[in-house]
Amino acid sequence: MTTNENVSHQASGTEGSDTEGSDTVVTGTPAASAPPLPEPGVAIIEVKDVGKSYGSVIALREITTSVKAGEVTCVLGDNGAGKSTLINILAGAHEHSEGEFIVDGVVRHMSSPRAALALGIATVFQDLAVVPLMPVWRNFFLGSELTKGFGPFKRLDINSMKQITKSELAQMGIDLRDVDQPIGTLSGGERQCVAIARAVYFGARVLILDEPTAALGVRQSGVVLKYIAKARDRGLGVVFITHNPHHAFPVGDRFMLLRRGRSIGNFAKSEMTLDELVQMMAGGAELDALTSELERSMPDSAVTKELQKGMKHQ
Amino acid sequence: MTTGTTQEPRPPQEARGSDERLSGSHRLASVLRRPEVGAAIAALAIFVFFATTTKAFLSPGGASTWLFTASSFGIMAVAVALLMIGGEFDLSAGAMIGTTGLTTGIMMSEFAMNVWVSILLALVIAVAIGALNGILVMRTGLPSFIVTLGSFFVLQGVNLAVTKILIGKVSVTGLQRAEGYTQGQQLFGSFVKIDLGGTLPLTIYAVTFWWVAVTLVATWVLLRTRAGNWIFAVGGAQISSRQVGVPVLKTKVGLFVTTSVAGWLVGMLSLFKTTTVQSTSGVGQEFIFIICAVVGGCLLTGGYGSAVGAALGALIYGMVQQGIVYEGWDNDWLYAFLGVMLLGAVLVNNWVKARAEAVR
């Protein structure tokens, strides 16, 4: 890790604690009881030689990496590489069968997503868990609504919820005209961002994003990447799962490549270039074969040109 | 580290209150987007039509009649609307009116039980059947349409068979003999007469006050409480709701119980007004409740709708049912009208939903 990067982390860390401060001013009580965010650069999650087998099938073995506050750890791999197994372990959905899972320096065995959430580890799954016809603010607080009053007159604190939704989204850089509009009217990228902002507000320290850009177009993917950077700047640790190195590289601080359930590399950003990442991701020889295959069958396609360009850089 | 490290300064006051980009016309548009707007416009048009083309419609006696019809259907329509917003149907809602009315009636007339004991017994039965409906739907994963179609037929059969076993006839009379009858009559069967100078006074029955109260409470619950948030959520996206911690089972079973209890309320109201109950009471009305809810803006697929809308749907039903009589038309036109209303409302609702889901 270079000095330059450390400096920028320091800067983003200050920003992060600023926003945390204003959180408490606006809301009074952020709903979760998760431990406080550590200083940027301090590891929140460490996994050591973690593995998982389902019966005789070994889905994942000997994975070692860390998620640090104010950093984005990218997990790259093709379908079936073991990405979902790793997410499930980190999210608390599945317990690991080998190795150590350390949170804040304490060895943990997580039994449920709720247990992970209590430690501030929140997962945004691909379906986002939103109700399309409901307003943005109702979605933001769904399941954890703020109320005021007592007994039969206990009612939703609508003004606070709308205000918090608007300001939380603004802090993520999403500027909504109207938090009353159904969330279904937002674009895919914006919906992803609402889900991220919601996790952050409800006390996430580590944000696990499962293929957030998979179903999005180029522009929308860019929007989501921007919000990933925002979350990082707020001092959160982010785990960004993707199969697209072009999405991972701009925001990632650390890259872990998975293939067939094993880690085939764990690099800091300073140690590699985008082209090397693309190359490693596809596996050099396989990519060469694919390029020549595509050149033969569809020489004019954008994919082919992109691949050729990538090859020339080698 | 190329993206997003520079944070645009954002004035904090922008986060508070309403946004200056929302013009007055936007607020008007958001009022027009409310689910009950269509029903309100239709109700007004129908009111004006019958009020200007017939004499009897606006006369105190005439108005009493359609107000009464609208009220008893309205209570059920509001409860059914909540259930539909929660994504479920209850076809046993109509038969429940008969079941509870018969239970209370038979207890009072044949077994001379105290009026309150009889009323509470019917309530317990209603809650039990509602809970059973809800748990069956949630545990089996079957569509509620099928499950409650089953319980509808069971109730319809039981209503007739058990009544015949117990009292040897199909209608209950002679409630007045029971202890405390007048107390029950005051709560459920009383009325207010307002003399407006016509041949008959304007009579407002207890059911109308209950209707207004039920509509207000349902609206409050839907729009201002956590339970209401959960009702919209479980109807709109059940799996997502569960993921964010909404108690789906509790919410849905609660909705089925609410519908049953509304059936009980209407059963009591009709029992104490007419002092008689037939074994077939309420049968055949279950679809009318659903039509009222849909005309009031509820989506058949759940997640969208309003209690006020359903109440307006019932008002339309009441006005048309009596209006057709006052016009001197054949009564059977009512059903043709209901069919047209239903289709029209479904088309409008689907259009509204498509707009609500479209990316702006």
C-alpha cells in the first residue's frame, strides 16, 4: 500500500466521521446497536483459511482476506467460482466449516444474518428487498418504522422519516425531488443506492454488495460505483462482489480473485493494473482462445473489439 | 481511487421540508394519483344523475334507504379492501355475516342466553374462523381464493344444516325474549330520525355510524401506523417484506381475522335491526365486497388501494341499487351495471399501477 493511498484514506476517514456526526444530529437514534466504526484502515473482518463444504462438495477452501474500514474489497470470479458461498459466509447465512472468521479481533461463528447484522455486517442482495409500489421513505424504514405517541395513538413519525430519508440519500449523493414517489419509479441504479443508504443508516459498518451492477446499463453502473465510493468515504468497509473487472478496478482497494472455490490472488490496487486484472480474471489462455473464437464468428462486435484492445495492451 | 472522492457541497436546509422543485401543480397531481379519486368522481356523478332524474332519491325517506344499503356493504368493503391491499381474498366474508348472526340469534332465542354472552360467542367464532383461514393460507401456500372458497362452502352448508338441527327451521325469530335484548338493540339496531319536512323523516341507522367509524379507523391504520405499512408491504412484495423484518404471518392472519370480525359486526347490525336472521344471510355478497374494493382503487394483485375508496365503492353500490328502483327500471340492470363498473375500475387501476411503476 502506497503512502499516497494512506493519505487519501485519512482524508476520506475524516469525511466519514463528519457524516456520522450529522447522522446523530438529524436522527437522534440510529436504530442499530452495532459496535462503532473503527479508524479507517483498521480491519473489521478478517478471514483466515476459511473454507466451506456441503457434504462431500468443497465449495470454498483456504480463503484469506480482510475487510478494512474505509476500503473496498472486491471479490471477482466467474459463475460458480465460489462468490455466493463467500457472501453467504460473510453475511452469516451459512457457517464456515474451516478456518477462522474474525470480527473486530474476536473469532466468531455466525449463525444467522441477524447475528451478522448485530455486528454491523449488512448484505444488500440482488433483489434489494424493496416494495415497488410503496413510496421511497416507506421502503427506507420498512420493518424499522419510527413512531411517536403511545398506546392506541402510537403512529408513524412521517415527517422525521421523510426528512431522514431525504438527508441520508443526499449524503449518498442521490438528490430526490420527492421521497413520496413509489420506489418503482426510480431507476435500477437509484434503487440499489436506496438499499445501500438504508443499510448504512441502520448501522452497517461492513456493506456486502452482491453483484450490484449485474443488471444495470453502463451509465447506471457508473452511478452505483459512485455510491460505493461514497460509502467507502463515509468510513465503511465494503465488500463488492462482481464478475466485471472494469467495475471493480475504479473503486476497489483490494482485489481477490476466485476460481473453482479457491483464491487465485489477493492484491492491493498498487500491485496491479486493470489489464492485469482482466487478464487474471479470465485466465490468460482462455481469454486468448475466446478472442480468436469471437474474431472468427462475429468480427465486428463491440465485445470482440474490446477484447482485441485488451490483448494489444498485454 | 478515481471516483467520488470529491464531495459536492450540499446546503443542509435542502434536506428539510418540501423541495422547491415541487410546484403546486405537482401537489394537485399527487392528489389526483390517490387510489380513491376515481371512485369519488364516479360517486359524485351517480349522485347527481339520480338526484336530478328522480324525485325519491333525495327525499329523506329515499336517502335513508340507499344510505342504509351503502353502510352495511361499506363496512365489509373496507375490511375486504384492507385484506386485498395485503394481497389476499376472502370469499367467506359474506357467509360469515350469516354464521355470526345465526349463532347470536339461536343462542338468544332458543337457549335464552344473555345478549352479551351470545354476541361474544359469535365474535369468538368469527376470530377463530378468520385465524384458521389465515393460517391455512400461509402454511399451505395455497391461493387464498381457493382456501376461502372452501371455507365459504363449509360455512354456507353449516349455516343451513346446523340451524335446521338446532331449531328445525331456516330462520331465527323471537330475539326479544332474551335477557338484555334492548342493550344489544341500542348498540347495533338503533337509529336517529331527523325530520326534514318530507313525508318520511331521514332515518340514519346505527350501521351508518359504524360504517363511518370503521372507515376512519381503517384509514388511520393504513396510512399512519406500522401495521398499515406492513399491510402495503406484504401485499406488494411478500419476500422483500420478510427480508427487512416485517412479520408477514402476523400481518396476514391479522387481516383475515379483521375481515371475519367485520362480518361479525355486520351480522350483529343486521340481526338487531331486523330482529330476524335467515340461514342464507350474506351468501352471494362476497363478490360485491370485492367489487366495491376494486371500484375504490384496490389492485387485485395487492399492495395498493384505500379504505376511503372502498367506502365510496359501497356508496356507489347503495346509490345505484336504490336509484334503479326509483327510476322504475328493471332491478336486474344492477348486475349489468356492477359488471361494467368492475371492468372499468380494473382497467383504470391497472393503468394507474403501470404509471406508478414506470420510471419517471
